[in-house]
Amino acid sequence: MKSNKEAYDQHLRRMEKAISLEKTDRIPVLITTDSFWANHIDVKLSEFYDNDELSNQTILDSFKEMGDVDAIDFCSSYSPELRLRQLSSVKLHKHKLFKDKSCHINEKKLITEDDYDTILNKGFEYFFTDYVQNRLNINEIFKQPEYFSTAQQKFKKEGYVACSTVFSSFEVDYLSAGRTLENFSRDLHKIPDKVYAVLDVIHEYHIKSLRQQIRNTKPFSVCVGAARGASQFYSKKHWDRIVGKYYKAIADMVIEEGSIVQWHIDGDYERDLDFFRNFPKGKCIFAPASIMDLYKIKEVLGDVMAIQCNTPPALLTLGTPDEVYDYCSNLVEDMGSGFIMGAGCCVPYNANAENVQAMVAAATGR
């Protein structure tokens, strides 16, 4: 029986080889999820979100039951942190699917046009600090992300690779959520130059703080993505200026600092797949949403970066273990080197645990 140290070394080598597009002994498994762990272990979501240590232990206890998984993205609950990454309020919603209240972004206009001038005149750090404390009513900024390093070490001691212990916020998300997508889209057409200037100020702050966070924690990978960055939201001209420009700068910096870029793709980026060829081979993981065609992604990006499986959340929730196993096994056979098993976006809250285990088994062969 392997020791935890031996298991960790094996999992790490498997992940590194897959990212380098080398042949591996088997397809590695990387699980991305959050609230599913709480549901599986029967922990209240409100407690899971509010207590870092509880969420970390809950995730670890549930994670161990999924099979021989190599790596995990989030070692502690990340949902509350979305408030800071998107400058939005959060609504707790009670639904019959959930045993407790779930956390949702509240589409409410909190950023005004006058705030654009404040950012331009006083800088984003000034605006951000005041906004978080006085409009979002959060007094302990970034308390939770500081725990990620501790959570990461706990998983490492158990033999698992903790990947995205650093999250990259995204310039567009700050405005499109805090201002609402409708108002932000209108601003892009009415006052584009001002919006561009504001985003550049935000980017200057963001790239500096992200670089420092990477240097402090030395993460295996950095999760880079925008909740509202898919080109389906914007014209090609606007996407290139307000998404592509910052994606390129962020990814170049992450690679320069020695970490892997993990592209967390929400929405349909098929129109922009060629953009992702602009990065060095073996330095990125492309983790698409289930809406995207893996075979098309493989055709365009398969010789440049690793591709993570996008097992549909609906299949993990409503399918049978045999259906999940067959679906994932076919992809394992077709995708070849540089393929990593996982779920589209993340394993949903109400996924069937046996289905998640079947997804893992399709990669591990048992």
C-alpha cells in the first residue's frame, strides 16, 4: 500500500505529464466543485460557506469517497468569495432541491456611472475598499482566500494535488455584475472610451495584487476565467478589447511566475478558440463548460494545452452510473494524451455521488 507521500508524488507526476501532453499511465482526474461536498456529507450550506475549517474537512471527507482522484480545485468553500470577485450582493435562496439556503449572485445595480469617475480619479484600490465595506458590508476583506494555503497543505498531506488555490478575478466581472450586465452592455455602446479606461485602471490593480498572491502562495495552478466573459455576450470588437486583452496579460503573468493557467470556461468560446493558441505549449489547462464540443476543442487546441473533460452536470445529476461511465470512457479513448477527467464547470450540488464515482472510474479503470 502506497504512503500518502508516494500517492502525492504519483498524482503530481500524472497531472504534470498530462499538462505537458505526454503519455500517462492513466488519465488523471481533477474534480471541480463546491456545494456538492456539503450535500454528500449532509452539512448545511450556510455552515459550509461560513466556516473555512468545516468546509475544508467536509470536502476532504467526501473527496476520499470518490475513488482514486488525483487532484482537486477548491479545498475550501469559494462561493462567498464571488461577492468580492464580482462586486455583487449575494442572495440566499431557499429551494426544494436544497437542504439549506443556497448562495446566488443578486443581479442588482450597485455601481453607478459616478463610480466610474471615482475609479479614474482615485484608483480602484480606494474604490474597492470603500465599496466592499460600505455597500457589500464585508469588513474582513480576503479573510477566506488566506485560508486556502492551509487547506492546500491538508490535502497534500493526504496525498492529493491541490490545484487552483489562487483565483484570478476578472476586470469585466467587477463591472458587469456590480453594474448589471444590462447596464454594463449599454455603457459599452454609450461611453466605450470611459469603460475601457476604467477597466485599464482595474487591470493595473488586479495584475499587481494577483502577482503578489502567486508569489506568496506558489500555487500549482491559477484559475483564470470570467463568469461573463464568453464572446456570446459581446461583439468581436468588444471581446478583443475587454476580455482577450486582459486574458492575455493575466495568463502571460501567471506563466512568467511559474504556475499553470487553468482556463475555467463559462459559456461558449468556440468562436475564440484560436485565441487560446497564443500561449506556450504545456502551460495551460482548458476546462470548458458542457455546452462546448470537446472534439472541436481537441482539434484546435489539442497540440497546445491539456483539455479537461466537461461531463455534463445534467448527466451527473439525472443519469445512471452506467451512462456516466460509458460517456466518460468513450472520451478517454478518443481524446488521448493531454486529457484530464472532470465535470463541465463543476459537479452540481445535487449530483448523484455514484455518478461522480463512475466518472472517476472511467479514468482509473476501476
